[in-house]
Amino acid sequence: MRTKIVAGNWKMNLTFEEADNLVDELMSELEQITLPRDVKVVLCPPAVYLEMVSDYAGDSYFMVGAQDVSEHEGGAYTGEVSAAMLASCEADYCIVGHSERRTYHGESDQVVAAKASRLLEHGLMPIVCVGEQLSDRDAGQQLAVVQRQVEGSLFHLDSNQIQQVVVAYEPVWAIGTGRTATAAQAQEMHQHIRSLLAAKYGQAVADEVSILYGGSCKPSNAAELFACPDVDGGLIGGASLKAKDFMAIINAIIG
Ligand code: 13P
């Protein structure tokens, strides 16, 4: 059975003290519930807080993820953070190919593919983001656009590696806008992504890959989205910064 995941992408928010308080609050809430074995909570703080957050976790209540990684192994790349460094700070996951990186930092599928490879080489699980722009959807091109991203970012991996990958479908028009994909739109795209994986790696392998939805996912719509057969959880932005909202989304996946 594939893993259900609720991951919080804090993006470039919170001071150290605010981040510390948020984890503290989440810990006390998580201590009061029992997560089913197939449900994982992942916190993705800014890289400078990774160690602080992973010190809290000890893997007992939540896992820790970074928000980006260098495509390079190491060396003279000022300001970059390598997969080896993330592994040494006890990160378990790392987001790659977020639309904010694709848009503001010009990341191509080729770069995203290289980043996913670096992570896998160091035992981290990549959360690989794909998603169409509003103009793509208006032109009826959303399935084709996401297909290109899936092929370009993931299809260099072998079938063992792909099972270590989490895919996140984040329609760009839904990110931070308050406008969520409907459950039907999410299910259509998630099914499409799974069918692409099945065509390349076989159905049994595709059935093991968790596919998360991201984009204005919040307590009021999480349960409906998570009820879709191919939606295996969420990658949460704004609502992951408030302990109560994030816990409500975690409770929605537990059902
Ligand atoms: P919001 O939940 O704030 O729309 O952000 C989604 C996202 O980009 C998560 O990676």
C-alpha cells in the first residue's frame, strides 16, 4: 500500500524563533494522535532550520524535508546546498522543481532531473513538483504540459529509483491564490500522472508512487481532495504555517 503524505512547505517564511514555536506546537498536537503506519507528516523548513527541526523529530512524529538542493555534487558553488549536506543534517525528503523555482530561477526539467538524481544518490526522497500554468489550462494543454514535465524530470530514473520518489501536482494557478483545483480536476491529473508512470514502469510500480496535490489546500477542502483515489496527500504552503490548520489537514488524511 502506498504512503499517504501531508508535507508542509514553509517556503521563505518564519524567523528561527517562530519556526521553533511552530514545531513545538505541532509536536504537542502530534503527541496526542496516533498516525496510522501508512501516513507520514513531513516538514520542509528553510535549509538553515533543518537541523533544529530534525532535532525535534527523531523520526517519531514527523520527517524532515528541504525545499531545494543543488544539481551539483559539491565544490565551488557559492550559496548552494548539496544533497550530501542535506543527508548529513538528517533530512529525509527534498522538494525539487517547485513552480517558484521553475519560474523565478529558470529551472528546466533537465535541472530538476539532475537534482532528483543527486538526492537519490544520497538516500533522500525527492518530492518532484509538476503543474501547468493557467494559460496552459485555458488552452486545454494541461495534460500535455504535465506529461512533458513528468517525462523530462523523472523518466531517467529506473524502476527502483522511481519508487523512492514522491510526485506533487501543483497547478500554478492554485498556488497561494486561494483558488483550489476541484477534486475532479485533481483526480483527472493524478490519474494521468499515474498512467504515465504505469506505461513507463508498469502498473505495480506506478501503484507504489505517492502523488500529492498542492495549491491552496486547506482544512475546508483537504478531505474532499484526499478522498480522490489517486490523491495520496498534500503539499501544503500557507496552511502549513499555522499549527491548527496543518493539524486539521493531517486529520483529514487520517479520515
Ligand atoms: P499554498 O498552499 O500556499 O497555495 O502553496 C502550495 C505550494 O506551493 C506548496 O508547495
